[in-house]
Amino acid sequence: MAQPQHHRADEKRFLDERGSSGPVAPNGLNPATIMEKAVRERITDSLFWKEQCFALNEADIVDRVVSHVHHIGGTYGDSQRPTPFLCLAFKLLQLAPDDDVLRAYLDYGGERFKYLRALAAFYVRLTREARHVYAWLEPYLEDRRKLKRRARGGTSLTFVDQFVDDLLVKERVCATSLWKMQRREVLEDLEILEPRVSPLGDIEALLEEEEEEEEVQEVDANGNGKGGDTSEEAESPGSEFGEVVDDVEYMDVERKGERQGERDKSLDEDGIS
């Protein structure tokens, strides 16, 4: 008669046996060794892991997130204690939930509990293939809700979309080195992914519109465009002082000045003679 299997609080079975004979994650990595050894040891030695992560299932994860997760992060403080967020992420590596459960975490549960969405996104980045990571996480780049991030230096403010962007572009998040994922442009060239449409629209079209608006503003500022102002008013003397003199009046003034000069000269000659 086979002996019943018992859940072990110290997780030695998961850490020892999954490394050699257990199934791997969808991206081909071993779930027990995705996190660094030092981080795993801090997690399994922490009080939160021993008290709150014992005998959990996928449904209990939601309850733990709502009750205990109030910030994201890896380790904090001088002793580098693991956050509840990181402990529950390690628990998900042990449970290995299927795609339907992750969809529920991200969509339905994530709309109500933002830290549940952040936790599921972090787990997807650790265990899923590149094409699934982009397809699943990019829609949440529009989530503008605030998150608290806890680190060794203290607590800071971030957002769900910023955290998702960090998962897509950075190499290390929450005290965990992320596996090197193919760039989105490579997957697009291989026709694995469709080109992503930004919520802002066509970026090139927006840049062209901005250039056209700048040109229109320059034209309005200069009058008739970049070629310079060729109007008679611009060339008339006194225009820089706001006074405009017609060309005919200007010519008359010159002629009167010449005639007055001739008269003065003739008077001088008569006086000398």
C-alpha cells in the first residue's frame, strides 16, 4: 500500500526533486531554479513563507494577495528580507497554474486587485515563452493604476504600466534575473507576432503632423513664409518704428531736399561774389 503524499512545510521536495525529474515551465526553464539560490533560501527561511504559504492552492493565492500584498518588490531592509509579493511569486512557481487560471488573475481578478495583476504578470514573464509574454502583457501597458514599490532604499511610487514595461525591457526585476527574451522586432520579422499598434496611433503620422504644425507656426510668425517678407510695407522706411512712408512721398522728400540744397549753394555764391 502506497503511503499518502504530504505537503512539506520546508519545500525540500520541491527544491530537490523538481530540479531533476519534475516538469519544466512552458519556456523550458526549471521552476525551482528560476530564482537565485540566495533568494530562494531567504524565502523559505522567512516567517511569511512558513506561516502564510503553507498548503496553498490557486484560489488561496488571491486571498493572500488581497490580505498581505501592499507593495511590489524583491527584498528590502539591511537584512534583505523577501517581500510577500516575492514569496507568493515563488509559491506560484511551485503550483504551476495553467493558462486559464493566469487569465483569471490578469483579467477578472486584476481589474479588482491591482497587485494580483502585477503578481500574475511577473509570473508570466518568468515562465512563459516570448510570444506569449508580449501577447499577454502588452494590453496592460494602458493600466495607469498606482503601485508601491519596496526596495532596500525604501518605498517609492510606480504604476502598473511602468511595472509591465520593466518586465518587457529590463533584465532584472524584483531581485530576480529575468531570462533573456527575444526582442519584439525579431518576432515581428519572423512573423510570429503582428506589429503592435500604439494606443497613441501611428507614431510616424503624429511626427509628420507636428512638423507641419511647426511650419505653419513659423509661417504665421514671419508673415509670408521662410522666404522673407517682400511686401512694400516691410521695405518702406520707418516700418521698424511702426510708421510707413509711401514711395511717392519718399521721393518727393528727396527732391525737395535737393532743391533746397541748390538754393543754399546759389545764395552762398552770390554772397561771395
